[in-house]
Amino acid sequence: MRIKEYKTITKVAGPLLFVEKTHSVGYGELVKIRLANGEVRLGQVLDTSKDIVVVQSFEGTSGIDRKAAVRFLGDVIRLKVSEDMMSRILNGRGEPIDKGPEVIPQDELDIIGSAINPYSRGPPQDFIQTGISTIDGMNTLVRGQKLPIFSGSGLPHNDIALQIARQAKVKGQGEDFAVVFAAMGITYEEAKKFIADFEETGALERAVVFLNLADDPAVERLITPRMALTTAEYFAYEKGMHVLVILTDMTNYCESLREIASAREEIPGRRGYPGYMYTDLATIYERAGMVKGRKGSITQIPILTMPGDDITHPIPDLTGYITEGQVVLSRELHRKGIYPPVDVLPSLSRLMNQGIGKGKTREDHKQVSDQVYAGYAEGRDLRGLVAIVGEEALSERDKKLLKFAEEFEKRFVQQGIREDREIETTLKLAWELLSMLPEEELTRISPEFRNKFYKKI
């Protein structure tokens, strides 16, 4: 049966077309838009009511008028997936942009997907080594976890994302490990940097890269993370691989969500974002995890820039509710020239305890992490006191804690952009720092570990 075309467009607003309803259509249904000059664009049904169908165009609405015709295709957006996608660079719609051949599909999957049923979830318990001490040592990433990075404008979150993509591995296991990297709303300069880094370091060999540029339509930004996660699900659950998904920048995604909601004339919620943003973000984040009886897994690191460095802004606020912790970047550390500028005090990995300890990292890991955290927190507090009374007024104990905080930032937090630290190296560094303090101050470490490691490393 020939699919009919309808010339019933009543209004064009931003990336949206309002089409008079002629027959029943489904949410998410694909639409072809044929312009008066014969050009064909692709769109998707965003909303449908008794009289009007709202269609979002993936390639903008410039040049579309009431003479244009729409054709409802009766299908949803599907991604052509194949093992040939590995080591390829694709745009936000899943089309190759690396001058390579078209991907020959083994399957076509609906990109919307669904969250993993809580009953079917496997327990996250395998340590993923990122090679970054502040993450591995104090905010450990566990396979199947969703651990976001909260950054700010101008901070090196993209460098950290690339470093994790290059270095991430599961120690002592020769399993298939892959990275799916999706960048949303980035500039040409950033895209060039991402592509060059992946190609130069060889990380592209085990990665699939999706790049959505700043001048691409806002609507495309909404499907890019879903394209990435559909790819990850294919490799994880069909091919039995362990996949790390890095999504940057979720703030650009949420801005596009607000833009579309505004074009639809929806009632805005907090700071103009749609009231359903929490649900929408959950449909992305909850696709990470492990499934009982399946070999593969999906671990997620979403990266977002906090507008005005405000951690209470709706985007980081809602993300924090859905995910299992956060890694927070510090502008103060960045100003000091420290890379990566991870502030361990507000950072947290809620699944850390499941992925560390004997047989996973080392038996002293948890206690060492707690003790280093306590020492650094107290040392940081003392800086405020020093600004008022001067360092000379401090006791010997306080002076040691002050020095400890300084050395912690210089030696533990700071590392090279290409420096891949083993977990043993990270723990060794932590013990070297703790050896600056008197043994009786190590109240969070058992006598057994103090005898074994204190001033012996």
C-alpha cells in the first residue's frame, strides 16, 4: 500500500511543525517532509492530540512552508548496528563522518530502548581502573555504575573524559572491553580534538564515537545519547562485551530539551526546563547496569557543566538523584594549575564499597581512603583559620595537617594528562602521604594495616 502524503501543515515554530491530523499516528513515528523544491527531510512525531500532530524536524525547518508535504512512515527511529561500528566516528544521527564506508547492518534496533528492570539487575562489583587516583582511590568506579562528572565552564572535563576513554580497564580480566563516546553540542574545534586524540592514542580501535556539533539541529542532540546507548546495548547484550559509555555534555542535551519544550509552548518548570526533565534524564541514565544471566554490562559516565558552578541547578540536582554518586571538579584547584582538578570532598561513589577490598583492589583500600579523606578535610578547614590568625598560631599537629592537605593536592590529585596510574601506585601514594602524620592520628586504620604499611612503603 502506498503511504499517502499530506499537505496539512498549519504552523512552523522553531524545529517543530504543527500538522493537522488526518489519521491515527504513534508517538515517535518517523516522518518524511518533502519541500516544494523536492528536498526531503526526516522528522519524528513528538506529540499527537485529537486534531494536531507535532513533528520535530531533524534537519531544521528553514525553507519549510505550508506547501511542504508530510508522510508518516509507520515506524520509529532505528539504528543500524554491526560489529563494523567499532573504531568508527559517526554523527549524532548514527551516520559515518570518518570518510569510511557505510556500516553494513547486522540488525536494526529501536533507539528509545528501556530502563533495566530492577529485578533483572545484577549486582555491580567489579572495579574499573581509570588510572586517575582521585577516582580509583577515593571515588571508585564499579562496572555497571552510573557515575557523573560535575564540571564547570572552562574546566578540563573533556580532557578527563578522553583520559578515561583511553585508560579505562578491568584489572586481571582478559574480557572484551569497549568504549562508546558521545559528544553533544560541541564546537568544530572540540570535535577535531576528540577525533585527533582517539586516532593518535589508538583508543579508537576499541571505541565507537558519536559527535553532535553545536550547529547541528537541537532535535538531533536529543537522539545522540540514545544512539550511543543503543550501540552499547548491542555490544553488551548481543556480543557479551563490557562497555563504558561517556556522555558529554548533558547540559547541552538539557538545553535542547528546554528549547523544544519552549517551541511546543509547554508550561515551564524550574528555571524554564520542562517538568518532565527528571523522567527524561532517567530514561538515559537507567539504561546502565548489568543484567542477570547476560555476560555483558554497561557502565556510564555522564559529564555535565553546572551553569554558574551551581550544584543546586536543576541539571546536576536531578542527575544526582538518579545516578550513584558524582565526581566534582574544582575551579580553585584548576586555578592552582592542578590537573585533574577533582575535589574529593563533595565527590562520592555510592557503589565504591562493592568494588574494592581483598581480591578486587587491596584489603586496606577502604580504610586508607577514609583516613586520607579525613586528613584532607581537616587540613582544608585549617586554611581558613590560617588566613585569620596566621600559621604561627597553629599547633604542631595542625601544621602537619595543613602540610598534608597541600601535599595531597600536589602529589595525589595532580597527575599527568597521559599518566595512567595502577591502583597499587595510588594506594602507595596514599600511604606515603599518611606517613607524614603521627601514627596515633590514623584512627580510621586498623592496627593490622598500620603495622603492615605505615612508613614501610
